[in-house]
Amino acid sequence: MIDNDQSSLNNEIDSIAIDDEGTFRDQLSTVDKSGKRIWVYPKKPKGRFYNYRKYISYILLLILFVTPWIKVSGRPFLLFNVIEGEFILFGVYFAPQDFHLLVIGMLILMLFIALFTVVFGRVFCGWVCPQTIFMEMVYRRIEYWIEGDANAQIRLNKSDWTSEKIMKKSAKQILFFTIAVLIGNTFLAYIIGTDQVVQIISEPINQHWSGFIAMVVFSFSFYFVFASLREQVCTTICPYGRLQGVLLDEQSLAVQYDFTRGEPRGKIRKNQPVQDNTGDCIDCNLCVKVCPTGIDIRDGIQLECVNCTACMDACDEVMEKVERPKGLIRIASLASITNKKFNIINKRSIAYTIVLLILIVLESFLFIGRSELEVILLRTPGMLYQEHEEGVISNLYNYQIINKSDKEFIVDFKIDNGGDAIIEFVGQPPHTLSQKTTEGALFIKIPKDQLSGRKSDLELKAYNRDVEMASFSTTFFGPKN
Ligand code: SF4
Ligand code: SF4
């Protein structure tokens, strides 16, 4: 039933939106017939929604640049050190052993974005995604400031290389690259921490070759993305954009052109009476001119639309001028535009919500049960057992202590089921540092007559003074009785 409704609706939209030349969506707006890229010069947006986006972008940029500098007990508040497998989320340290928590956390995030998309469409792209924030709210605004609005930019690009053009182009590229360096270093700070980034910047390069190369690669990558790739990231590279087709349905909210009200579109000409048989769209093309991905929203929801709402602002301004109601382009569901039953809570959103809640409960359960100390005790490879003269059998072990707490302390091990077994550390007892892994070796010695067989299972506990911190097990090998 829904499929039939959807296909009849699609036919309806197709018949409305095919333009005079019959070229409805049969080519990409940013590629010409020979396959060459068409550079998008979006007109500078202005209006209510653009202002909201500006305020939101200021807050998000502040959060992005300040967060790496925030520390909790001397450690970063957020760290994604994929190189050393060290993660700190909101001040909580996660070792590689907590990888399952990170995976579930990522699944929750992805499902949340999917659920959000099912209900609210691609709002994330236009309003929160760092790519759009930097592109539209930083780089594009610098471009408008130095080169002027879209037409001025086109004129400048077509003009000869005068001193003014050289000045403008150089100033723009220098600013673009400076900001790319800033973004690159901030990105690096999320991976290795601000202390390391400051060291790389302030100390001689030959002491930090790998860090310096990472900085250069990140800086040039961001420069390339924002100075050259631009909207291609959203329209052809980003996998999230590709998923829109399966995430959206006719109940999803998205930036939509109200074709029932706007069609048939008809131009208003000076000193000519307004035709009665036309819709509210006056075919001024302003919604297309402001679009940063170069599409015509009147062709319906499209993969390239990042829901930036620039076309809404542009059209509202036009509607105001021609004294027609605003909202010809608005955030709406296709169902609400076609006067069908609009239900924000539908089967799909309920199903996603249930799965999301299950994952959140599972993550919380695992997180609460997570211990601050983890011990891995394994028999040293290649060693079996040693038999001593006094009738004692010993095994050599390697230990790894993962201290996820913000305290440092000396760890003591005790065997629960080892009879008169004793533990002898090789060197000093382990001194674990906060959020670090400590490694070492130890012997476990058990009187031969207390061994029940060739292999015994030992249950051990780790203590900080008298406080039990972790329990773990290992095996002990001895001679056949
Ligand atoms: S801005 Fe509004 S009136 Fe102008 S072409 Fe777009 S939809 Fe039609
Ligand atoms: S169609 Fe409108 S909302 Fe979509 S990207 Fe273009 S301007 Fe933004």
C-alpha cells in the first residue's frame, strides 16, 4: 500500500518537475556533459535560518577548538589515540581491552544518527557536520569577504591577472592555508594530545619527524578539502550522504519544495498582470543560486541536498517581496505536503528506537561493571616448570597490569586457591601509573605435594593495600604425579 502511494507520488512529482527541456535530474549539477567539473558559486545566503546556523556554528567551533585543551586530573578530557590504542572519553580512560565498549558506543552513535535522519532528515549535515560548518561558515565567508558575492567571484576568475586579482587570490589562499593548519593541528591534538602538539611545534623538527609529517599531511589535506574538493565531499565521497536513499521515507522531515503550492511555476514580469493559473513559485531561481551543492530543490529531495536551509531563506525573501505566504520551501515531510497522514512516530522510527535503547542499556551495564584495574597473567612462552631441591615447583609468568583509574599505586597479588603457594616478583612489586599499562615478570612457587596433577588452575586477586581491585586466573604446570 505504502509502495503504491510512494510510486504514484513519485510519478506525480516527476510529471510536475520535468522542465521545459525534459532534463529532470538526468545529469549532475556539478559536472558538465564532457565530465568536467562545474565550479559552484553559491550566492551569499542571508536570512533567519542562516543567522541561526551562524550562531550554532560559533558554539560548535568553540567546542571543537577548546576541547583538546581541557584536562581532567592532568589528562585530556577527550583523546582518540588510535596509534597507541588509548582512548579518553569525557575524562574516562579506555584501554584496548575496553574495545568492545567503544564499538558499542560507535554503534549507538551511528544508530542515533540513523534514527535522527529517519525523523529529521539530513539536518546533521547542514547544521552540525564539521565539513559544512568549516566550508560554509568559515571558508565560504572568507571568500565572500575577499572576493565578493557569487557574480563578483565569477568576474574576478574570468578577469586578467591584475595586481588586484593577485592580491585577492594570494590573501585568500594564505588565509585558507592558515586555517587548514589550525584545523590540522587541532585534529592531531585529538589524537596525540595538546602537550605533544605543542612539543612538535616548539622543539626542533628532527626530534619529532613523524609528528611533523602528520601535521603537514593533515594541513594539506584540509586545505585541499576546503579550497578545492568542497561540496564534492558531501555529494560524492561522504558515505552518510549515500545512505539517504534508504534512511528517508515520505514521513521524514527534510527541506522540501511545496510543489502543490508552487506549481505550475510562472515568472512575474514588470508591468504585466500576474497570471491566475500559476502557482506561488515565480521561477526566480534564487533557491538554486544560493545552493552550495548547486541543485534545484524544486526537483524534490536529492542526495546532494545537505539541508542547509539556504534555499528556504532565499525563497522566504522572495515570497515576502511578492506578498505571498512564506514557507514555499520549508522543513516538511513529503506526506504533509501531499496532505497525507503525517506521523512522525512510525514503524521504522519505533524499531530504531527500541534497538537504540537496548544498546544504551547494554553499554551502561558493561560500563558500570568495568573494573578500574585489569590484570593479564600468562605463563612465559617456551618455559614449562622448574623443579627445586626443596620439593617446590615454580612457573615463570609475564604480567600486564592496565590501570584505568586516575591513581597510581603498588599492586599486590594473592592466590585464592594455591595452598602454600607464594609469588615472587622479578625485581620490585609493580608500581602502576594512572591510565598506563605496567608490564613485568613473576614466579609462582607451589610445594610439589600440593599439586593435584600436571595442570592446575589458579584463581588470583590484585590488591591496592587491602582493597581488592581485580580478580583473574592463570594455569600452573608441574610434573605428573
Ligand atoms: S526561490 Fe522560491 S520562488 Fe524563486 S524559484 Fe525558488 S521556489 Fe520558486
Ligand atoms: S537544496 Fe536547499 S537545503 Fe538543500 S543544499 Fe541546496 S540550499 Fe541547502
